Amino acid sequence: MIYAYAICEPATAAALSRRRGLGGAALRALQREGIAAVYSRHRSLQPRPTAKLVMAHERVVEAVMARGAVLPLRFGTQLGDEDRLAAVLAARRRELLHALDRVRGHVELGLRVIREPDRRTDGGAGERSGRDYLLARVGDHRSAELAARELHAPLAALADASVVRDHAAPPDILVAAYLVDVSRVPDFRRCADELAARQERLRVLVTGPWPPYSFAAVERR
């Protein structure tokens, strides 16, 4: 059984030979026609998403990103053997090479927009009628959606690609990811701070930089 961490270029993968992966396993590289996969070999492995194992996976991906373009694979990616991994690289070679070019020199930044509680609406209806209470909640929701759009559009303009989660779980109003050139990360953060300062009852959180998990496969905008 093999566990795969990331797709990258052969020279990048070769630089990781002394690093260790899940369970302390040695990292290996499988190369095919200008593309490589970083993986480790295991007699048996059940990669439950514990903090320790997830961090071990993330450390490998970040080590790859520090040396070159990376397409990080999701935690828990396993294949039967090297032949199967080679077949995947061969079948998707052109797509993967294109994706590597697209993320080269870029990182992923995350955005969370959270609606702060309002005692008028979140604390209960009190002496207000049920109708007034519900109307106030609808108004708050619409205002929050408008603010989220005002935040997302300018930030997306600073990114090469962006992905918005379809259904953010309350109290989140917006959860998004942005593929940002490393040279524009300070501008992105500055813009997010300026936009956040204009919002009322919304908390804006920028996370990262991360490996480009949200942009590792199919081009999206």
C-alpha cells in the first residue's frame, strides 16, 4: 500500500529524499515524463484524520511547496502500488502539468466572514412581536449577504482564481479560498483589513498562506 502526498516536478521531489512521512516512513518519488508524485510505502495504514497524522501530511506538502510548484493531495489518498500511481500520472499528465503551471508561485489564502451576534435578534424576540422579530432577522441576513459580496469581489480581483463554498454553516456568512501570487499576499491582506473595517457586525478572518488545495485539480474561478 502506498500513501500519496502531492504532485510536483521531478527536481522538487528529489530534494525531499531525507524527509519522513506518516508513521516515520521514508518519502519516495515516482517520476514520469516531467511530473512526479511524492509518496511513502506502508505494509498497512489506516490514516484516520487525527491531529498528528494530518500535521504529518501537511508538513510534507509544505516542504514540497517550499521548493517548487505543488498540487497537494487530500489527506488519506492511498493507492495499491506504484504501478497504479504511475498509471494515474500517465493518464492525467497534461492536466497535471497545466495545473502545476497555474499554481506556480502562488499560495492559497482563506477567507471567513462571520456574523457577530445582535442582541436585538439573536437574544430572542422579547417584547417584540414574532413578525417584527422575523423581519429583523431577514433584514440582518440580507445585509450580511450584501457585505459578503462587497468583500469577495475586490479580493477575487487580487487573485488569479477563487472558490466560494456553496453553503457556509452559520455563523459563517462567506467561506472562500483564493489563489494568490506570493508577491500580492501583502496587498491581499491589506485590502481585506480595509474592507473589514467598513463592515458592521461582521468579523473577517484571513488564513494562510496554505498549499493550494482548493486549486489542485480543475481550474475554477
